[in-house]
Amino acid sequence: ALALTLGRSQAVTVAAFDVLGRRVATLHDGALGAGPHTFSFDGRSLPPGAYVVRLTADGASAARRVTVAR
């Protein structure tokens, strides 16, 4: 699970990308209220490999590498 805490309401995008930079999943795209939020990345429908989950909010972004294994 991926967690973040927002200090105020804002638009947030959380998406997963493959190693070629193609978006393979969108976990959230829209407004979120202030406070804690948790997102789950379900890679069962994706081929095994490395992915990057990127969160973008208020002009800033953060990324986390995720590995899908079978």
C-alpha cells in the first residue's frame, strides 16, 4: 500500500508506469480532501517486472518502484 497525508484539499494523480514510461494503471485521478489516504497497486493483471508508481499533487511528485513477481 502507498500512503500520503495532505495538508489541504487538492487534485492528486497516482498512476503506475512500466519501464518504457507507458501508463499501465491509474490508482486515483481527482480531488482528495486533507488528511491521510492509502492506495493499493494491484499488479495481478500486469506481466511480471518492474513498475514505477508516481504521485503528483500541487506541482510536486514522488515515485516508488514496485516489482510484480509471480
